[in-house]
Amino acid sequence: MLNSEKIGNEFYQNLGMLFYAVAMADNKIKPIEKARLQKYVRQHWLDVDDVEDEFHTDAAYQIEIVFDWLEGEEKDSDEYFEAFKGFYKDHPEKFTPKSKALIIETAESIAHAFAGKNKSEMLAIFKLKQLFNH
């Protein structure tokens, strides 16, 4: 596998962690948050690039796969935000202004999905925006 494809897959896996961290910020994943994530993957993320995973499916599906897997892990959402932050700092070239905007839009959509953003989800999105602005 080419290194750029490996990094591409890791990009989407880390987005899965980030979106899970946002949804889990209030310690509960609601079905509507998961549905909103799936909608965004299909309507927006599949068209971002041509990276495929080892099974030759669009790597953007890694977002959902990782999100689903993390649901079974039941760890603190901060841990996954920190993992995403580390990936972002190691690979800033993967984050174009367009992809950053879509990441924030997706995170906000997930947070708004259930009765509007709550305080913990707002804080997670604030931390994300702060990370992208440094």
C-alpha cells in the first residue's frame, strides 16, 4: 500500500474518532447523531478524494466503521479527541481549508442532531476550531 493511501485511510479513521468524540461529549450516542454522521459520509465525504481502503471501497467509509467500533469501546471521548489532535499535528498537509470547513460542518451537524448542541458538545467543537486556527 502506498504511504499516501495509508495516511489517507488514517485520515478517515481519525475523523471517525473525532466525530465519535463530539457525539459522545455528553456521554451518550443518540441514534439520530449516528444517522446524521452516515448522511454526511454519503453526501459529502465520499466525494472528497479517491483514496480507497484495502478492500477497494471508498476510504471515507472508515469514518463510520471507526465510529461504530468505538461505540463498543466505551472510553472517554477526550481520549479520541486527543488522538485526532495528534494525527492533525503529524499530518497538517492532509487538512485543506475545504476539508477543515467540512469537518467542522459535520461535527456541528452531529451536535445539532439531537435537541440542539449541549454544553459539552459545544466545548468539543470549540476545541476543534481552536486546533484548526493554530
